[in-house]
Amino acid sequence: MIIRKSQREIEKIAGAGALVAETIAHVGSLIAPGVTTAELDDAAGRFIREHRGLPTSLGYKGYPAAICISPNDVVVHGIPGDYEVGEGDLVTIDVGVTLDGYIADSAYTFGVGEIDGEAQRLLDVGQDALETGIEQARIGNHVEDISHAVQTVVEEAGFSVVRSLVGHGVGRHYHEDPHIPNFGQRGRGPRLSEGMTIAIEPMITAGGADIVVADDGWTITSADGSLAAHFEHTVAITGDGPRILTPRVGVAARGPVLR
Ligand code: MF3
Ligand code: CO
């Protein structure tokens, strides 16, 4: 069942979304060679609580950290730990925040210092895919209009979308209906209508689409070890078109490469 939200509820989700965006920027400002992902997670958890939010991922289906941090070939759900960020890494920061009972969800892949040309292209294509998908998040369109738009951008660039992971409705719960796949056919899937709030999140790799889940039950890597990127926004379907509820701020508004 798809839960459509009132204007009041959308403003609540936007409040959570602003804190999500600030958290991504705060963590981004701390990313540098030598910092561990556990240190970044700690900073994220403290920042969210200092702003009266709760880190939605913590305890979700038993997830053990405040946010997900996924370096290099990790596509999603990387568990923060003793991994030290290195020059040239790609590091995805995926943040869910609950504020005043409402939830927003966003992810951003940062490049650390000098990254190679193919890594740069992966980031550019991932951002372009998200923006192009969001353009389709309009009343009367279908879910797979978003999916098809994302897939086209990614595959025309010679990259792959991960098919076994999807975006989702979000707002009262972390994961609501409908699923938002990153591949599909125009005109298919549920029709979009006013008040839907959805997380659109292309998860892409520079190689193949297959993924592997690690023994920890969470960490998802590309099966072929290729680099991955993940860009996500929470978006409301409104009479004025798509409204991004997690707009980028700070270092994340300047572009994904940290120099
Ligand atoms: N934020 C993730 C998403 O984009 C969900 C993380 S689930 C968790 O949907 F359990 F790892 F937190
Ligand atoms: Co999500």
C-alpha cells in the first residue's frame, strides 16, 4: 500500500531531509586520508542527535551503526569500522534521519582527493542518472518512467545498474511501497500521484550488475570488484513537479570530489 502524505507531513519529511543533507555535508567535511569509517559514523550519530534527530538506520533490522559507509567496490550497506579512507577512494555516505516522527533518506558518493578518470566519470553519471530520474517524478507518470530514465543514462555511459536493489517509498517508515527499480520500461509500474514521497537511488557500478553479500549479512559489494557509486534523494510528488526534500548543502553542494 502506498502512503500518500499531506502537505503538513511533507513539511515534516523536509525537516528530516534538511538534517539528512546537513549530516552528509558534515561527514563529507571530515573525510580525508587516514580517517576511519567508524570515526565518521561516530561523528554522524552525534551530529544527528545534537540536532534532535535519530539515526534511522541504527537498529533497523538489526543494522549496527548510525549510517552506512561504503568505500570503493562496496555498493551499499557498508558497516563502519576500522577501514581507513585513502587518497583516490570513492566513499558513499548513506543517511536516514527520523525527526518529529518522520523519515528522510539520502546518499552521496564522495571522491577523496585525486581520483582517476573512470571514477570521476562514474560519479558524474551517477549524479546525472539521479537528476534525470527525478525529472520523471511527476503526477500521472509511472514508477518505471523513473526507472527507465535512470537505466538509460547509466547504460549509455557503459556502466551497470544493480538490479537486485531498489529505491522505495519513505516518510512514515524507512521503507514503504512502492519499489523504485533502477531499470524498467516507460509506462509501467504504479502511477505517481500527489503526496507520494519516494527515495530515488541509482546504485551503479563501473563493471557488471552482480552483487555479493558479505558474511556480516550487510556489506554488499560488486561481484567483479568494480567501483560503485550511489546517489539518493527523497522526493515528493507535488502539483508543482518533483520536490527534492534532501537538497545538497555544504561540501556535497560543491560536487562530489573533495580536494
Ligand atoms: N538508507 C538505506 C536506503 O537507502 C537503507 C539502509 S538500511 C540499513 O534505503 F539497515 F542499513 F540501515
Ligand atoms: Co533508500
